[in-house]
Amino acid sequence: MRLETQTGNGAPRIGVYVCHCGTNIAGMVDVKALTAYAATLPGVAVAREYKYMCSDPGQALIRSDIAEHRLNRVVVAACSPLLHEHTFRGAVEAAGLNPYYFQMVSIRELDSWVHTDPAEATRKAKDLVRAAVQRVILHKPLETRSVPVNPNVLVVGGGIAGIHAALTMANAGKHVYLVEREPTIGGHMAKFDKTFPTLDCAACILTPKMTAVGTHPNITLWTYSEVEKVEGYVGNYRVTVKRHPRYIIEDLCVGCQECIEACVYKEARVPDEFNLGLGKRKPIYLPFPQAVPLLVVIDPETCIEFKSGKCKKTCVEACGERGAIDFTQRERTEEIEVGAIILATGFKTFDARRIPYYGYGVYKNVYTALEVERLINAAGPTGGEVVLRDGRKPERVGIIHCVGSRDEHYNIYCSRVCCMFSIKLAHLIRERTGAEVYNFYIDIRTPGKGFEEFYRRVLEEGVHFIRGKVAQVSDWATSPEEEGKLIIQVEDTLAGMIRRIPVDMVVLSGALEPQADAEAVRRLFNISCSTEGWFLERHPKLAPVSTFTDGIFLAGACQGPKDIPDSVAQAGAAAAEALALVDAGRIALEPNTAYVVADDCSGCKTCIPLCPYRAIAFNGQTAKAEITEALCKGCGVCVAACPSGAIRQHLFEDAEIFAEIAGVLAAQA
Amino acid sequence: MDGPHKEQPAHGPAGTGWEPTIVAFFCTWCTYTAADLAGTSRLKYPPHARVIRVMCSGRVDPQFVVEAFARGADGVLIGGCHPGDCHYQEGNYKTLRRVALLRRVLGEMGIEDGRLRLEWISASEGEKVARVITEMVETLRALGPLALPARRAAWDAEVAPGTVEAVPAAAAGGER
């Protein structure tokens, strides 16, 4: 039998627990004085302090007090409720008390950590504890509702993180929808030649996983598609996906590429996206030979049939009886229902044009690192030859690190992978061309497994490392040996001198940045972003893949710069969290929903248009408002608006908030 | 309120006089989370604000604000998600409209504009929580104590004894 049935209506017997949090709280707040003060508050039966309330003995203390002192209310003054409310509600419930006979006070995040005067911090803590004690007296026992969870999962983004998350969940028997906006999955990793520090061939490890996604019976792969709308809530999301027309009937195309061969464009003339414009493609094309799904795409911007309607349509002829080409295709939308969503939307590379003095877009021999990656790749535009735009092999190459990172004008953060991919490119360029390679760095950061060893190896290969931020790249020769070269001006901070280093090729190792549309995506999925625009995890240490929106998880670089192993590890973690959610079958929802006290409702309908979830309806027969609990998410907007006070909110009752206001201000009265 | 806390002095080191008190209503998703971030980042700001957590700034009933002033708050701060970012889609827009109306009512009551502040503070803006509270404390210091309970007593005293009871009755009659 639950205790509240014996004591719930009786006099309040409150237990107040003050946490030291080691010295995090006790170092600033006088916890002894606070506890002594709490003991004097009306209704408080017992007040205690303890070093770590969230620990097992701390929780046991609460449980034993509930039994021993017949407590019917509990207040814990510790860290943020966003961190440990759940923990303490669990402890209260374990002792047989309704978990909502509990109130948590933050005297750490909101007090000890932000204030410097112990007397003031203690006074504030007393005000906050008093408010909680006054409030908790009014708490009512509440029941959590639970709703069934749809077992299907949506993964947004088909880079290595999305691929790994999708495969993990599909292998666990869940149906996965993988939505990717490009015509193929693979993401940035598909563009790499080798991966650091092991020099694995990127395609050799990625393409089998891509194929597995394409053929997995539990994966519905929608490329060239974007999520348009997300409705519903954890366990029950309704997602609308927009599918762009490929002008190819997917079920009929076998990827033979005869249409590409037959295109009236004899030569490929259109800059090719996959090779960052270093190569050319035709209007009908395959993004790259290992694309998954292996389906061609028609680009209506350059296809003659779309531009003039007068093409000979040799591609259709070549496709013959298969008839896979369909110029009449339109955009379609699909609606799916899923229980959880994993966002793996990745990153974009820094636009080096933003730093004009590095000359990208001005001097043709200034490249970005990703462009050089394509040059090195055997499947790239030059067949793996590292050559300049005029076909010459570079004899001297300068690689500039931290382009757009660790710079307050662009991005203040370290992009985390740029040291390593710069060192890798230095090795590969030297291997392919025998060129002298100079790396210009601010700091070398190689904290991963095998990273430092790789750095040493490249050092021993004779790659030069010059510590100093490059000031300028120019073609202004001041001596005969600089003629026709690009000159890198840099302060060598180890040698203590300004240097001018002439090179044939400059490689800019750009920052990783949030996707250009990260803001729109964030709104679509109702999650938060960090200051830089990366998607924000629920907790930086303890919930690195969850978001503040239940049922939405993060994988890979959309959360911040990451290398491949970290992206894969995080994708696995996100998949595990999503699996734990959908596998449970049901999920408990917070009971802080609004309800109508019918007797007080005047039927004015003020509340009805305010509800963002259409949870309130007007009952014509009773002439009163009614709230559908399953639809209510507990914002309380209607509660604040109801002129007759007929709408209330569990856990945020007017009386409870008034008691809190009175409590924090009692010292002023 | 009765009890031992009554002897507790108002803010400020003993003897140095008055310091403002702020009641802050923060939505749990953006501004409360930002206040947590200010904490974990160990940002420093003055200890004058008392935070009351609500699920959405849209839950802040204008009565809460009036109640806070009536009980001795010198300022009220409402913190919600940026427009377009509300966890409940548009609760913050409701707050915006309500605060606009409430300001007019408060003005009628002689409560200066600077005493009620509405701020959009996202979960990543811990720095903004610290800044807004610091600024607000400065504003309130300049405005001085609101002391609404004392002011009300003074207003009551202005009306001659004996007529105090008659006035509300007449006003009530006038309304109907």
C-alpha cells in the first residue's frame, strides 16, 4: 500500500535534503546553516545534509527517512532538476511514496557555481529551499501515462554515421528509413582516398557498408529526398518526406549506364559535384561509380530535353525496353510513422573564399583539402595523379592548417580533424609526387589512437613543419626563385623570423562547419544548437547522443567536428539509445498535462485556438472545453490564459507557483 | 510569512542598505537550460534573482508577475526560447503578447517599465543569462525599491480613514 493513502491528506511531513556535492555546493553555500534553517520551516519533519545526495547511500538516506519519519513530502536541494530530478523521484518512489510528492531545488547551477559571496549564496539557497518546501505541501500524487512506441526508426543523413546507425538498427530487426538528400549515400567519406592514421582505403571500407544498406531487407533507402515535416512526439512521430524527381524509374534502372554513354552530349561538360567541379559530368549521370543506390540521375538544369523539349532522347533509346527514363516525373511526398529519429546530417567544409588573403578562387593553384583528396583518389578526376590545373606535377606544396578554425574572425573552435588530414595529405602528396611538402600549423593536435605515431612517421619522411599562422598567399615575386610560384608569407615562431616560402601548390585545410541549413533542420526537429550551430546534445558528458526532444538522437559530425571512428562510435551509441527506446514497446510520459475543471469552465473558448497541439475541443453538449490528455504536451499556455481559472496543469498548478513566489520573497515581506 | 526567516535581512551586506530582488520565470527548455549552462561554465552574476521554473514561458500567468511585485519583488524577469524556437511551437509568442498588455496595466499601477523584462535566451546562451541578470540588477538599483506593499499602504493612508471602505464599494458600483 502506498504511503500517501495513509498520510497524503494528513499534515505534511517534509524531509529536506541538502547536498554538499563535494565542495561544489558546500564550498560556497553554508550547508549546515541551510539545513538548520530548513528544519525550522513549517511542515518540515526532518532536514539533513549529505556529501553526495545522488549517491546510493544518499538515496538510501531518503528512503529510510520516508519509512522511519513517516515522511509524505521530499525536497532535495542539490544540482539542476534537469540532471537528477529523475534520480530522486525514483528514490522517493522506491520508498513507496508517489514520485511527484517531490521537489528539487538547484543550489549548484543556479547558486554556488555562479556566485562569489558565501553569505549571499546561502541566503539565496534559503529562499529557494523555502519556496520548494511551501510548494511541495501542495503537490498531488500523479500517475505517469504511457503510450505505445512505433518500432520503426528514421535516420536522416546517409554519411558514414547515418549508414552505421541504420545498419545497426536494421540488423537488430527494426525497420529503418534512411533519408539522404544527395542522389547517393556515402557522404564525405566517399570522397576520401585514404583515412588517417591507418591509411585504409576509404572506398574499400565504406562501399561494402553502402551496399549492405542498399540491399538490407529492413532498410528503406530514400536518396535525393528530404524531410519536410515532423509531427507527433516521442514514440509516435509522423514524418513527411519530400522525394525529388530523378527522372528515372528507380525500380526499372539497373545502373548499366548505357544512357550516359548515349547522351547527345558527346563530352561531359557540366562541373561534377562529387569531384567538387574538378571533373565534368553529363546531364544524365551517376554521382560516382560505387554510388548506392546504383541509379542514374538527370539534372534538369542542363538536360536539353528539359531546356528545349527538342532533344533526340538518345538516352531513352539506349535504355530501350527497360524504359526507366521518365521525363514527366514529379516531386512526391511520402508519409511515414516512426518511434525514434536519428539525425546524422553531417557538416560542410569551410568556404576558403571567406579568407581573401589565402587566395582561394584567385590563384588557380590554391586548392582546398577536399579537392586535393579527389585529385589523389584513383577514382577522381585525374585518376589519382596529383597535378596542377595546367597538368604540371607540383615540386613544392604548402599545406595551411586551421583555415577558418581557431580564429575569432571565423570559427573559434578547433576543427579536430584538420591536423590529421593535413598530415595524411602531406604523406600522400609526397608519396605520389615526391614534392617538398611544408605544413604550416598553429599547434599540432594528435590525440587519437595511433595519431602521434603517424605524425612522427610523416616527420621522418621529411615533410617540413613550420609553426606559425600564415599571413598571406600571393604571387608577388621579389626574387628570381619566386617567379611563377605562389609565395607563402609566414612568421616562423620557432625560428623567430618572417619567411617567404615559394610553392607550386597551396592546400587549405578548412574548418568543419555546421551545414548551411542546420538552423532550418534544427527547427524542423525542434532541437537546440550550440553557439556555433552544431546540434546540441542533452548533456555534454552523460547524454552525448540524446537531445532535449525525447526520441531524437544525434550521430556524427552534425553534433560537432568528428573523425570517422568517432562518428561511427557515436552512431552506434545513437542506434543503441534509439533501440532501447523502441524496443521497450511503451514509453512513460511526464504527467504535467493540463486538465479542465468542468464546473469552473464558462465555455468561453479562449483556450481552444491557443493550443498548438489541438488538444482542446469544445464540447457542444456540455458547453465546456475538454482536453485530450494524449495530445497535451504540458506547456501550460492555456492554463495561463483561462479567464475563469478552470484549466489547471499538473505539477504547475497556480497554487504551487503562487506558493513558490511567496516562498522566494518571504524575506522581503 | 511567519517563522524564523522573518528576521532575515533583505539583500546586501548587513548595514549597506537595500539591494533589489528579482523573481525570474524561466522556461525549462531554453532559458532554464541556459541558466544551467551559466552554472556549468562557472559564469558569475549577482545573486539577486530567484528562478522559478515553468515548462514554457507561455505558462507565466500575468497574475504571477503581479503577485511577485505585490509580495516585494523589485523586478520580474521572464525568459523564453527565441521566436520560432519554442519547444511548444509558439508559446513564446503568447508570452510576448501578454507581456505587452501587462506592461500597460503595470504602468497604470505606477510600476516602471524597467521592472518587467522579457528576454529570449536559448539553451546555448548561458552568457546571456548572466548578462541579463547583471543588467537588470543595475536597472533596478537605479530605479530604487519598488516596495509595492509600502506604497499601497501609503496610497491607502492618502485616502482618509473611513472613506477607505467606501471607495471600493463606489468603484464596484461604477463598474456595474
